[in-house]
Amino acid sequence: MSTSESPDVSDARPGRRAWITRIVLLVVAALSTVTIVGLIGRVDWEAAQDALTHLSWWHHLVLLVIVVARQILLAMPLSFFIRGVTFYRATINDLGATLMYLIAPPPSDIALRVAMFKSWGVSPAKGLAGTVMNSLTFYVARFSAPLVGFMLLLAIGEDASFRLLELLSIAIAVATLVIVLMIVRSDALARAVGTRAGLIVRRFRKTVDPDRWADRCQNFRADISERFHSGFPLAVLSQVGMMVVDFAALTLCLRFVGVTADEVSLVWIAIAYLFAFPFTVFPLWGIGIVDALLLATLVEAGGLEIEAAAVAGILVWRVYTVAVPVLLGAVAVAAWRREVAVADASPGAPTRPE
């Protein structure tokens, strides 16, 4: 999922900044991965390759069905926040944006989203407002994950000492939720939040206009307030459901390659997942750093003898949750283009994408 505030797609500077940010985050992720894996120990790649031979043909079918369900749940908030966007259209929109985010300079993903919204008769303003709410809802769920991890540690009697990164993650979730509720509550609060945020950002970027940020927050409230109160709880629930399905995919990948319940229990896989999940904020769903954190916890729970199989399971999970959605994105864009072509050939067609 990728989103940003309504950009001027003709402005190349935001695109350059976005690419620089991605590169910096990928470098940080790579360095973190090397450090964490170095602390665990050298991976036996031959043993990991042998573990992959445990996969059967039906395992792939199961994982494909799970990943499709994951992507539907991930995109579902769009339908809750944007009138006229069905679950199918939400999924097509999100998959298409995922594809464009990876293969083209920003804000190509936003441009594609807008084109899709316009072809469905949805105004770009309301479409982008719903897209932003989709991302904000996901951020709340993403950064709340360690809180559940701490609860599981307490439930099994393990040390649940709070660490700085986990506390920061939970604080981000709470702050995001509070800011969203303030913006939606009233125009005055929305403008106050926008002005305050603009003043803070202007300390680092002198070109930022706090009044313009206030206007954007007020406009955002106007575009989203109608469906917020009914849509937000359902959106949060869908994101929690997505995480449950994503966790199920990870668990099945580990079990399919030979990591048994006796070696690593379901609870420890959940703990590993919940503490690593906030790091999906890095590009490509935190590829590298999330995997290393998962591996560290799994090895701590099951011992070094499960390391190779755990690596294999995490690799399969990554193929299905990172690579497969990109392929599905290509299918989604093709399906949407066909829909537009059919609409163009029909009399009385609605507004077309530009």
C-alpha cells in the first residue's frame, strides 16, 4: 500500500525525494539485516534449500488463496471510506498502486489511483481522502502490533520488558489515532492540527505554508467525515484481519518446510511476527530487516537447529506476500483497462480516466 497527500503529478521533486527516501531506508534495512544475521550465526544455505523440497504442489495453492484474501482485506478500507468503491474495485486499486509504486517513479501510484477513481465516477478529492484514511488505519494497526506481542509474552510467563523501539511503535499508533480523531471532530481542530504540523515541518523546510496545510486538513475532513464513523471501526477490523491472515501465511510457510510445532510453537511465531511487523514500514514490506528479526526470535525459541528451515519458510512467505501481489497488480491493471475499454464502447459511458 502506498499513499501520500494529494500531489502535483507534474512536479518531479516529490518523486526524487521519494526515491531518495526509499534508497536510504533500503540501505538501513540492509545494514540492520547484516547485523542481526551476524549475531544469530552463519546460515546453512544448503540445508535451507533442502527444506524447500518439503513443499508440495497443493501448498502453493493454499498459499495463493491466503495471499488473495490478504490483499482483499488490506484494500478493504477503501470501500468503507469511499462511496462507489466496492471490495473488488478497492482490491484492484490497491494492487495496481502496489505495482506502480515498485516499477515507476512516484507519484505514479497516486496517478493510477486517481485515474481509476475517475473511471468509476469517484471524485479525485474523495478518492485520495479515502486512500489516506486507508493508510492511516493501516498505520494504527501496524504500530499497535507490539502491544499484542507484550500481552502474549505475559500470558506465557516470559519476560515482557518494554524496549525503546516497541514503546516508540505503540506511541506512533496512539498519536496517529488521536490526530485522526481530532481532525474528524471539527473544522477548528482540523485546521489546528494542520497549522501545528505545518509549523513543525517548516522548521526543516522553509517553503512549507502552515495555512495551506490547515486548508488541506479541513478539506480532508470534509471529504472523509461522512463515512468516517461507520467506516473506521470496520476498516480497523479489516486491517487486524489482514494481519491475522498474513500471520497464518507465515505459520503455514514454516510448517510446510518442516518447522514443527514441537520446535517452535504457534505462540512464539505470533510473538516474532508481532514484534517484527512495525518494520514493514521500510520499503518492500521491510524486506531484509523484518526477515532478520523474525529469524532471530524463531531461532531463540527453537534453537540453531531450526535456523535453515526457518530461513526457507520466511523466504517462501516473502515470495507470496511481496512478489505475488506485484504479479496480481499487473493482472489488476489489465482488468481495469479492459473495464475502461468496455465502458468506452458502451453508449452513455461515465467519466473516463485522463
